[in-house]
Amino acid sequence: MSEGEKDKKARAERATSNVFTKLPQKLMQEMKEAFTMIDQNRDGLIDVSDLKEMYSSLGAVPQDSVLQAMVKEVPQLNFTGFLTLFSEKMGGTDPEETLRNAFAMFDADNTGHISEDYMKDLLENMGDNFSKDEIRQVWKEAPIHGGKVDYQAFVSKIKGKEQED
């Protein structure tokens, strides 16, 4: 192995180990559960077939080319890579920014809003499923206008920072 390859490998090992030290243990456990939910074939890697299954469970059927493009970004996405990608995409450990970025993942048009029906479906069917009563409680506080949830304002409300209209 050349010096350059050794240096690159050492930097990669440091970068991945940094992810484990930056994330709180509870979040790490939640990420493990999320990874396991996505890794449908339980081979320790997220691939096109895993993504297809996940999207299918949400009622979406993206084209194979879209899924292949996603996997092409990170061809060998194991749990460590998943955490690293999450950390990069979610903005580190700032809870407010992490919440906004999590909602933004479901905002394909980048409008700052998510369809009320789509969000209800996500809450009922993804991760820790909400009951109908829990969704009613959330909807009492959610900023919904014209069938769209304003997730920017919602995050501010969750974090106790009401936005001025």
C-alpha cells in the first residue's frame, strides 16, 4: 500500500469514528433501527432492492434509474456510511436543524411544506407509528394551511420558537 493510500485510509477511519462520537447514544440507536428498516434483505448494506422495498411500503414507485442514482452516490452503504451520510445531510447535532432537514427529506419540491395527507401517512406508517389519537393531538398544534403543513413553522413551534407571521 502506498503512502497516499495509507493516509487516505487513516483519514477515512478517523472520519467514521468521529461520527460515532458526535451522535448521542439514543440517536445512534434510532439510526440503527432506521438502517435496519431500510435494509430489507438484512445483508448489512443498503442497495437498490432495499430502496425499492422501502419506497413501495410508502406507496411510491420510483423508477429504477432514480434508485440507481441514489445508490451510485454511496455504492457500499453500510451502517457506518449511513451514519456519516446522515450526519452530513442532517447538519450535525443541532436538534432544530436536524428536525428541519428531516422534514425537508419529504419535501420533494423544496417548498417548506408537506401535504397534510402525506404527513399523516408517514406518521401512521413509518418508524414509531402514531395512533389516530396521537395524530389528532399533533394536528391541534401543527401550522396547516390549505392542506399543507408548514414544517419550518412547525419545527419552531416544537422547539419553542414561534415564528412571527
